[in-house]
Amino acid sequence: MSPADIEALANRFFDAIEAGDAETVADCYDPSVVVWHNYDRLEQGREANLKVLRGMIRAFPRRAYANRDLKIFDGGFAQQHVLVATRTDGKQVELPAALFCTVAHGRIVRLDEYFDSAHEAEFRN
């Protein structure tokens, strides 16, 4: 994939999460994608990750990635950002995070996500 193709995939992925479009996120993932999070150090597959994403969309009807710092590299991308979300009770929360993605054949094949654990607890409450 060219750097422009990788950048387009990354933007499509994050824009879809902001929009609450889980189907587009699913299309950005390779069927065999592996997603890993630092908070539990476990890997999950595509369907398990999409289930979590759909739950987040319900719990946080408004989401935005602030301060996006996207870096493209051969075979993938990394992005540092602050996920700003509004819960159903109206409370706004922020979650600083960084993602590292490996891509192949136009899709994300591996995603490693790092949350700031001091903010992650507030995000879940």
C-alpha cells in the first residue's frame, strides 16, 4: 500500500468511529485482525472488538478524536490522540491514547492500543 492509501485507511477508520459507523470499522479490519489493549494485555479478534465498539457507541453517543497526530510508515500507521466522548448522562470524558496498526491488502491486520490508565478508569465510570 502506498503512504496515501494507508493514510486514507487510517482516516476512514477513525472517522467511522467518530460517526458511530461500526460497519465501516468492520470493513477496515481484515477478517483475521488481532486487537490488543495495554489495559488487559489480551488479544481479541474482529467480532469481539466490534462488540466492544458497538457498546462504546451506545454508551458514548458523541465521540471525537482531538489532537490527532497520525504517522504513516511502511506497512502501517500510528496515531496519538485524545478520545473526547460524551456519556449518555451528558458527562464529557477524555481518554489519551495511542494506536499502532499494521496494514495489508487495504485493511488493518493488527491493532495495538495504549490507553492512559489514569484516565481510562474515569472513562469507564
